[in-house]
Amino acid sequence: MSYNHLEIEKKWQEYWQKHQTFYTDVHDFSKPKYYALDMFPYPSGVGLHAGHPEGYTATDIICRKKRMEGYNVLHPMGFDSFGLPAEQYAIATGNHPASFTEKNIETFRQQLKMLGFSYDWSKEISTCDPSFYKWTQWIFKKLFEANLAKCIEMPVNWCEALGTVLANDEVIDGKSERGNHPVVRKMMKQWVIDIVAYAEKLLEGLEEIDWPESTKEMQRNWIGKSQGAIIHFKVNNSVEQFDVFSTRPDTLFGATFCVLAPEHPLVDTITTQEYRDAVKEYKEYASLKSDIERNDTTKEKTGVFTGAYAINPVNQKLIPIWISDYVLLSYGSGAVMAVPAHDQRDYEFAKTFHLDIIPVIEGDISTQANSNDGVYINSEFLNGMHKEQAISAMIEYLQQRKLGYPKVNYRLREWIFARQRYWGEPIPVILVDGREYVTLKDEDLPLILPELKDYSPLNGQSPLSQASQWLHVSIDGKKGIRETSTMPGSAGSSWYFLRYIDPNNEHALADYDLLKHWLPVDLYIGGPEHAVGHLLYARMWNHFLYDQGVVPVKEPFKKLIHQGMILGANGIKMGKRFPEFVVDPNVIVKEYGADTLRIYEMFMGPLEASKPWNDQGVEASRKWLERVYRLVMEMDKLTDENDHKLDYIYNYTVKKVSEDIEQLSLNTAISQMMIFINECYKQDKIYKEYILNFIKMLSCFAPHLGEEMYHHLTNEATIAYQPWPEYDESKLVLEEIEIVIQINGKLRGKFKGSPNEQEDTLKQIALQHPSIQSYIEGKEIKKMFVIKGRVINIVV
RNA sequence: GGGGAUGUGGCGGAAUAGGUAGACGCAUCGGACUUAAAAUCCGGUGAUGGAAACAUCGUAAGGGUUCAAGUCCCUUCAUCCCCACCA
């Protein structure tokens, strides 16, 4: 007989819902808290994919264990529901995106429930819900008041096809992340958030959180802190001057030319008559280049001479000023001093245009790798010094003469915070008299999206610009016009985890005392694709809200895990390219059951690794669950008397499974449960207590089956809050263990002995062991190593 | 170009305070049950040689440290991910 998973799973899902089994009273501070968070999904039209249940099952397992251990567990779910697909649906059909979104959310909600996750659905949030985005707008207002949100003229990533501006992390290789449309750079007035102001805090915060080192490193690289100096260069025969940023001011004596970005404001002013045409031509050439071409670092350096010369501030030498697109306006000061002897890019440029190369550090120039050792030459007061010494000497020199100053630069850019779209949070700002930006009053929030006839973008303007009634307002008798851009998708997701704690609060984004109790999130699981986007933005908002006294902790996510990707059976990412290898979790649940899918995905391999799908593995998981079910439900072997035969394996299993779940080593936890069941099958009688405790552990992985079997044996209402089993350390000591004899490190024999045997006794047993006699006969024993309870190594 | 990670049977993967490599599962082979098949239960299964006992080899490749290396160190190769002319 095999168990009917459809019947059992339906039965328990209904039971949990009816009895609100997983409702969390957030005000109950009597128990220790545990807050486990999943990255909430974007409710697309196609429903869950095979990757969703992976991370979600992992958090569910740990939550179920924590509940049994007596924690007050917060395990919520919600929906990141603003976004492009719903908007495109609205454009195509003329229907409001909200109904489409709600329909998709309903599908997702049903699928998530079907998988047996122990979410507290009373905490559900949705970012497109006005009662939620009221607070997204409120945070924006706070940022505006703190001068961290502002509207500035800046170069942006403009996507013509989508009719909107995109953030840097939404652009991949010069194409839009969504839709893969070309993206160009364009100057526009934009709402931005000054995330750079938090660069240092975001770097420091990384030190105190338990995140994968690779993710921390990615964030560090994205922030890209570099220490150096600003150096002022005067233009010869001119009143003009410009600044360069350099991390190696110590090489100033080796600067043989300067390079400005083609868009640098000074270019037109300083270019001499003779070079005007060439410069103009080059500027056009550079502006037409797509990001892809500009990113191709293998290409030849290009550039033109401006005819102007700069004066090297340390030795008054005249050095030519060039322009080239390898210098970016958006980083540093948009100008560099070129030291071809010690910088690869400058070297290539100098070689291409036959410019001077003057080494200032001893060593082999051609390798370009000599800049860290060797003493300084050709550098007057730096001669004979080493790097660190030379850097401080040069900075001191520049500072004393007001020729420059130390400076820290970040690669991180402003977070572009506006999209010319409809389906996002309206930015709660009014432009009054065409000059001054005024935010809405708190009592006027949320600013709700108006209904439109047509959701298409108009001439690169947000669809909202057509809502004339909504658009025009009057403030204190002055004419005002609302901002028509909306916030990006990353807005709501930057703080949603705070709202779960207090989702219905109408007076604050969440009650401070509740936040104080529940934060930080103890465990956050989600895909590695969010390593720098969402995870950096969410940290920044949280740091900001901490500074505002709204949130009690600096870092929101104490521990972070990335689940790996579930690949198709062909070992390639599931997707449009190989539709025949795409797995629909719905189908798996219907055919094999949610418990099977959960067990299978957890048993596939380490949570963090990418793993290929295997249908036979699903089948095997199902068979194993049936094997457990048969043992418990059919075989009349359970007794109330312990014959102690399973003592060791049972206690070891409890220990191993408990520890493995803590470390999210879920594949090995399942493997140990399999070993336990295999042992049980070898017994005539099984101590019922052991099986009951085994079911508790299994119920974290396969909750429906767990409930069913536990209910069958005990008549308890639910297993969800039964105490987690403990193990008896004394039962883990075996009376007899296998000890290995090695000769020169090679396995030559084994014997059984007590783990507590004295070293000398062990040595004697080993030396007398028959299978090693031929190896030691007539040889001098030089040394013996005894590793208690494991190995004896004889060196001859 | 920079950063990060990974590399173990036919397959997914176990094993790190250095101490029996290949747990567990898949696949496969055999046995039991069956008229038969499926399902189930039990057992074998890294490679090579051998009837067997056993021997030799074996964790991407090469070197090293050590009584002992999948694990530590050096060099090389391959794959994947992220960033990328960041001065």
C-alpha cells in the first residue's frame, strides 16, 4: 500500500488553516524569538518555478524545528508586486494592473500553501497595496527631508524600448535586465538617492554580519572605496585649472600627460584653434559609442590632443592635455594624470600616441608590476624612498603648498530612483511654481495611483503625466504639479521585512518596541543574484532608518544564505532555451506530493550549490517516504519497551539531524534519517518513543506526512509544537569500535576494541595482529602513532 | 584585466582541529517473494589483476610539508559566477 499524498496533504493544509496553527503573536516576548525570512517573490503570471521551493523549504525546515524548540517564530511571506509585466499587461489590455496582479498573487498564495510552508498568512504584505506603499512613500519623504533624495541633472541609463531610466544593476552588458533592450547614456533630470553618503557605513556594517564572504566581497567591490589624492593642475597660458584624482600621487614626477573625459566641461574652453575640429569629431565619436563598445577593454586606446598643456605642480613641466574615452566623467574628477611607466592604461595610451614614458620607481617597466617595491628615482625629494613613505611625503608636499589634498573616492554611484512608469509607488512630491519641490504631508499619504485610460508611456514621459486631474494641485494658493515618475521595484523590497513584524500598523511603519524585539532578521535566504542590488539597497535604507531612530539595529540581516540554482536535467539553467527541461513544481506536487518535492529538493545536494534536476531522484524520494510510512503505519513492530538495540543509532541520528538543520546541511540530515530507517527495518521490535521522535524530525521536511503519522500514533492535534527530541550523550559511546592499523600510513589491518583502551594496550594488540606480521617481521619499528579510537600507524 | 567559487565512481553527492576516501541516494547486477511482471524486502557494486585471500592504483594535473594529505603549502589547467578602461 502506498499513501495517498493528495488526501493527506489536503487534510493537513485545511487543518492548519482552520486552526491557525502557525499564527505568531508578535507581542509574546516570553519566549526567545526567531525571525526567518525568504526573499518574497515577484508574482509573475507563470507561477512558482522549481527554484522557489528550494530556499523556501530550507527556511521552513528551520522554522519548524525552532517552534518545536520553544522559540516564538516569525515566518512570513508576501509579494513584491509592482513591476513591469503587470504594466505591460495593462498597456496591452487597457485593464488596471492591480486586478492582474491580484490574480497572480492568488495563484502564488495557493501554490505556496500547497507546498506546506508554515507561513503566518495573517502577516502577508504586498508592495502594491496602498497601506503598504504609504510607508514606502513615507520613507522617501524622510530621505528627501534628510537631503538624501534629490532631483538632479545627471547622465542616466535610458532604455528607449522600455521608455524609462534604469539603475546600474538593471543594466547588463549595455542591455536592459528585463527584455534585453539596448540602453544608452543620456543626461536627464532624475530623482536619485544618495547611497554614496552611506558608503562608509555600508562597508563597516559588513564586518558584523554573518554573510557569505563572496557576497560581502561583491558589496565591497561594488562600493569600491579607494584612497588617494586630488591634485590641482593649472592649464598653461590660461586661468583655467582642473583636478585629477589619483590613488598614486607618489608617481606625480612620472606624469607625462593628462587625459580628460571627452564630456569634461573644460574641454571646449582649453582646446586650441588648431585642434578644435579634431576634438569636436572625437567627442561625437565617443558619444555615439554604446556601452558595450565602451566596455570592451581589449580594444585599442583612442583619443585626441587638445593643443593645451597642463603644468605639473611639482616640477612645473608642461605636459600635453589629451581627451580619451578611457577616462570616465562619472568617476573621480573626470580627469587623470597619466603615468605611463606605472599604469597599464596610460602605458597603452602612450604607446599608441608616442608619448613620453618616465619611470619613477626602480624596476622592470615592461611588466607594469613593479610599483609596489623598488625605490623612487627621477623624483627629486622622493628619490630613495619606498612606496608608503613616498605617498605620505607627496601628499604632505601637495597639501602644504595647496596643490592638492587627500581624498577617498567610491565607485558606488547615486541610486537612480525614478522610473517613467505607471505601476510603481508614486513619488510623493509636488513641484510648486515650477521651482520648488514640496513633499506631501504625512496625512496625505498614501498618494494613490490614479486610474488611467491608457497605460502606455507618452514621448518618454510617465503614463501618469496624462492624469490631468490628479496631476495639477494647488498648495497654499500656488500652482503645483505632481511628480509623474514612480519608484523602482527595489523601493518596496528595501524595507518590506520591517512591515511583517507589524503589518497593520496605521501610525508607523512598525511599532518601535516590536522592531526592537524582532530585529535583526535571524536568517535570510535568497538567490545570489541579489548580492549587490536588493541587499545593498535594503541595508542602506535600514542604516538610514536607524539614523532616524525608526529602526533599532543598523544591520537588518544577521545571517544570509544564498540557495543555488536548480538546473534542468541537462545541467543547464531552466528557461526558454530548453523548455523540455523546465520543471513545473505544480506538476510534481500533483503527481508525487509536496512532501516528496520538499525532500527531493533538500536531498539533491548542498543548499548553496547549483544542482541538476533528476526525475529518478524525485521518484526515489517518494519511495523513501512510502517506506517510512509503511514502517510506521503498517508494521506492527512498535513497542513501549526499549530493547536498547537502537539506542546508539537513534541518539546519533537526533544529534546529527539537529546539528545539520542548524547548519542548513539538509542533504546530510536526510541521509542520516535514511540510515535510521534502514536500521529500523532490520529490527523485530522498535521502541515507539524513538519512532515518535523520528517523526518529529521528519515533519520539518515532510510536514503533512509527519502530522499524519504522529496523529495516527498519538492522537495529538498537531506535531508542530511538540518538543524537539533530545539525545543522550552517554548512548553515543560505543563499547566496541573498529580500529585501523596502518604501516607507514597504509591500511594493513583492522581490529575491534574498546574506545577507552590504553595506548600501550592498543600498541600491543596492533603488533600482535596477524595481518600485519609480514610487514613488520625482521624490521625495526621506528615509531608508532596512536590516534585514540581511530588509527594506529606503525612506522618501519 | 580584477574579485569570488568549484573540480571526488556511470550519476547527484558524503568525508576539514590532516587519521579507514566514496556515507546516503540514483543507476546497475544478483537473491527472496510471484505462475509471471510490477511493487516490496535482502545483498553486491571506484579501477586494474586474481577463483579467492589479497595486491597495486585512485579525490583535475604536477611538485612540496607530514608518521599520515580529498583536506595544509606552491605551480599549472578547466569550469562557473560577479565586476570590469574606477585612475
